[in-house]
Amino acid sequence: MANQQDVDGSDRHGGSDTAHRDLGGSVDARLALAQDPTTSQTTLYELASDASPVVRKAVATRTDAPAQALRPLTRDHDRDVREAVARNPSTSAGNLLRLVRDADRWVRWAVAGNPGCDESVRRAMAQAQDKELRGLLAETRELEPELAAILIDDVSPEVRERLAIHTHDPDVITALLADRTARVRKGLARNTRTSAEQRGTLARDSVVDVRATLVRSLELDEEDLHRLVDDRAAQVRLSMATSPLVPAHIRRALEDDPDESVAAAARDFDRASQKSATVRTPRVGARRPSTGPARRREGPR
């Protein structure tokens, strides 16, 4: 039977030049030694080449493991071991650079979440063939402007959309407003870091889905709201009628909408809001009112 491969065509357990051996004793005993916080770094280095992948993975997860122990584990033939190294916050940038180019996608994706990623690792991610890896990079909160500039022109609309949703950089947002793909601008319509001016631009977007997403996701200026109340697309007006972000006075204007589904949604929303406002939740620990202690019924004397 052929070796099981990942969906991207890579061998799930890539080759390794590490010769595995063990220190003797049972696997359980060696595993306990690998997990023992008092185990010396010299012993951890020896356990990194243990014959059991369970033991090697235990070493790979240790934040106090020496770099000399983790380095050969980046080439381990077992995917789980390499992924454990990729997730280890103590893994050096050099080792993360090896793993971000790993043949297995799960190992590469684990690197993206490692707090030890520095600019060199993120740059390698930006230039990777793996679209998902670039997408994970696009969601990074503090992304260097030069790397964001690369992702603005990414060939994948999905990567640009994820950048649009998560970026904090006003210049990146401005650049993506001009993106010709609607899903990218729709991503911006969900970004809470957009300015009032940028939201105004999105409120005038030519694509219905962008405007409908905007009114469901973000608070808008009064001028933009009044414009969208008269939007030519019923889908946009329906989104306004059902959005908790739309002020009540704007929603009331939709109760007379020419589209009955929009008008009904606006009326139903208002009724539901009024009903919930009149229902009071009892305070925790509050006693029920009473007229005094209950009288014990006495039997015949």
C-alpha cells in the first residue's frame, strides 16, 4: 500500500536523517523521564533521538528543551513530533524557518500560531505557495507594513479578504477599498477599525452584498443610514430592518417600506425589542415578597 499523503500531495511522514535509539527500559519509563521537569538537558538531548515517537514528542513539547534537542526533531519522520516543535513557544526562529517550509501542511500551519515567529518567519510565510499559510499571516494583528503590502496584491482573493477583515492599518484599508473583488470589500465591511469616511465609501459600494454586510456589522453615520433606508436593493433594507446596530428611528422608517417583507421585519423587530424591554430578570438572591412567616397548622388539642 502506498504511503498516506496529505491532500496537497506531500508525504505525511517525510524522511529524516535522524538515527533513533533509546536509553533502555520501557517506553513508559522513558516517557516519564522526558516529562519529568528535573530531567537534565543532556538527558533530554539523548531522548530527542529515542526510538519511540511518543517520547520524542514529549521532548518536542518541552519549553525548556535545549535547542540542540529540538533541531533534529524539525526533521523527524513523524508528523506529530514536528508539529509539536512547531507549536513550542521556545522553538528558535531558525527552527521555525525550517518548519514553515515543511512538506506537511499541519506543521506549517502550526508555525503560524507560534508566538516565537519573528519578521524572518513571517516573510517566509508571505512568500509561501501555501494559500492557507498566507491567509493565517494576513490575520496577524501586528503585521509589518511591507508584508501587508505584499498581501494587498496577493493572487488569492481569500487571502486579501482575510487581510481586509483583520488589518488595523488605515493605509491597508484604503488600498483594499479599491480592490476589484467584491468579497475583499465585503471583508472590509466587517472590519471595526474602518473610519467613518471609509464606511461611507462602503455604503456607496456598487455590490449589494457589501452594503448589506456593512449595515449588519458596523455602526454608521446618520447620513449613510438615511441613504441606505432608500437603497434600491431590498436585501440591504432587510438587513437594516433586522440589524441591532441600526437606531430605532431609522428602523421605524422601514415599517412603511414598499417591500412587505422589509416592513414586516422592521415591525417585528420593534415589537420584539419592546417586549424584551418590559421583561425584568429577577435579581439573584432576591426574596419573594411575603406577608409574614407562614402559620403552622395546629391539630386538635
